[in-house]
Amino acid sequence: MCRLGLVVNPIAGMGGRVGLKGTDGKVEEARARGAEMRAPDRAREMLTELADTGADVSLYTWGGLMGAQVAADAGFDPDVLGHPDGEATGPEDTRRAVRAFLAENLDLILFVGGDGTAADVAETIADAGEQTPILGVPAGVKVYSAVFAVTPEAAAHVAVSFDSTERAEVNDIDEDEYREGEVHTELRALATVPVAPQRQGSKQLSSGTVEGLAEGFVEDVEEGRTYVLGPGGTLGTIKEKLGIDGTALGVDVYRNGEVLVADGAADEISDALGDRNTVVVSPIGGQGFIFGRGNQQISPEIIRNSEVEIVASRRKLDDIGALRVDTGDADLDESLRGWQRVRVGRYETRLMEVV
């Protein structure tokens, strides 16, 4: 029997779709912008896949939206070890749940959230002097740490099949700095994690010039076409070559020499789309994600109504090996998989597989 703990940070990722680049200290603003909870759905996807594996699982969790509710929805009858203090949950609720899991000597602790949740879980285990393995189900806006499965479904399979562990980094960033276009990662903890190819790597910032790539892109820009320009350094160079003051870590919409939307949320981007649209993204260094990490503003609806262009330096592609997607829409993810052409220079492209 596999004995698993599950804790869900229900507010994780709420700021992504509405352009807040995180939810720390921004829950009420996210709700005011119409944000909906994302983490419970991600937990439900993982648990549904976990049930489908047919593995003999004993599930332990925390009350309400922190695990018990979605576990019941997925057909589990978990041991509920406690409940959050109030309707609004916070980091201490996560830490209390983890301490309760440690007392049960479980095989693995699954958590649903982003880097902040990962840090809460890992630090609690370290403070207790334990090395219980953990695995993240990605639901946050920032998912830089190397303790997450690549998708909720992958987390389910890793949870019931891993046979060895290793140490991995838990990194977090200051969200206020992130919103201002600055990324300063901080190593928060080292955690024990399952060894599995379905676990993502730690985000690395790529170096090297992308001048030629950006110049080639600008030469190919079409009049009348709407460009949804994603975040990141490579896209920052493209925005500079276009002559616009782009948002370094946000999503901008450009057409006919003008910025239609700066640092837009999903609904603003959708409203700005035209008859011909192209979403331009660059994979995250060290991980390979082109959708689902740091650019949730580019919603499935936007992707479905656009062509997709991927841009990256050769060095970045060499480091990641393959591209990945995690849009939250399984059908869309499947349609994006396969071989995709990536612009790597002024005229050069490279075929890369989306897995």
C-alpha cells in the first residue's frame, strides 16, 4: 500500500489568468479582477488520474478546500487529519498539515501550489529534522523549483511508482519585484523528491545573445497581424527591436506598430485579438515549458484563436532537450504536442518536440 499525504493551497495561481504574476498579498485584488480558484481543479485532475492507476493508496489530507473536498469529489475516502483555522487559508495552515503528515510517517507528501507552497512544505519538513519525500502538483504562477511534476497527471503516476529519491532545490522569488520586471531567485530549501523523468528541472536564466533572432522576427512582422508577446528575456529583446517599451515579465499585445495591451490579463488580451493572431513564446530555461509557467495570461482560448511561434537561443534548446505544455486544457495540450519549429536565429529554425 502507498501512503500519501495531500495538501492543497486553494488560492495558488489565482493571480495568473488576471495578470498579477502571483497571489502573494494579492488575493482580494485577484478576486476583484474576476479570478477563480485554480488549485482545487489541478488537485482533482491529479486525484482522478491517481484513482485510474488502480494502485492501492491510503490517502491522508487536510479539511475543506485544502484537500478533503477534492479527494471526496475524486472518489477517495481520505483520513482527514485536521482543518484550516478559518475560511481564509494561509501558510501556517499548510505547515500544520505537513506536521500532521510527518507524524503519520507517510511515503510521500503531495502538495498543490507554487513555489511559495513548496517552500512552506520543505521548510516545515527540514525544521522537523525529517526527509520525507515531497512532490508538487503545479498550480502556482511561479513554478521555478525542481520539486514539481510536469503535470498533475504525471504527479499521480510518480507518486505510486517511484523507487528512489534525490535532493532538489526549492526556489522562490519576491513577487513585488517580479511585478516590476525583476527576477531574483532565492534558495529556500533542499527537499527530498522522487527520481522521475516526469519531474521538471529548476528554472535557469539563459545567457547569450538573441539579437539576430529578434532582428529576423521583426523583419517578418506582418501588417494587420496581432502579436501576443509573452514574458522573458528573449521576448524582451524582440520587444526592444520592435521599438516598444514592453513588459519584461508580462504579456503585451502588438499590432501595426502600436502596443494595444501592456502587461495584460487574459480577458484584455482576448479582447485585443484580430482576424490574424500569433502568440510568441520562449521556453523556460532548464524546464522547457512554453505554456503554463509564468504566462497563464495566455489562456487556452487565446491559444486556440492564434498561431504559435516559438523563439529560443540554440544554447537554451540544447539545455532543455524538449518542450513542454501545461495549459490546464488536456485537449489543447495534446494538440500542441509533436514536432514544432523554433526560430533560433535570423533565418535559422530548429525542430523541437513538444512532449
